[in-house]
Amino acid sequence: MLNNLRDIDTDVAAGKRTLATRIGRGPTRWLLVALVCVAFAFPIALVATKLAGAAVMLVYLAVPIAALPLRTAFAATSAPALVGALKRMAVAQLTYALLFTLGLLL
């Protein structure tokens, strides 16, 4: 979603009909936040339904890493700034995945 946010202007100029071009910059930003929130709510659901132990909550150590690119998505419109946010979001996703896996294994 962050990548689509970065490409809105060029996609509109090229006639591409991505979700981001259809709903606009503001709603795309909020959809990005919603998707990140769902990812971080998922471990709570796993623990509540006893499908995973409490160790899966290790993923919450990745919240500060994910917060920075979200802030950038709301503050920036230039492609270079959003490319940096995209790289930081990739680090956040990797961190989340590693911590989630570790939590499941513990």
C-alpha cells in the first residue's frame, strides 16, 4: 500500500487504475494504517483463542519500527521520502515476521 501511495501521481498520469488512484491519497494513507493495525491485532486474536502462546506478543517490539514509515506516509508526498519510508516498512515487516516466528516457536 505504501508503494502504491508513492506511485499515485505517476499511476494517474499513466492511466493506471490501482486502488490508491481510485480512492485517493488520504484514504490510501488511512488504509495503510488500518492494515498495519490489523497485523498487530492478529497476535491478540491468536492468544485469545488459545491458538498461540503469549510469547507471540513479541511482535509488539516492532511497533516503533513500523510507526516511523507510517508517520512519513502522512507527512510526505515526494517520491524520495516515500521510498525511504517504503524501505523502513520492509524492515518493520521483516522484524515483525522474525519476532512472530520466534514467538510461535517459544
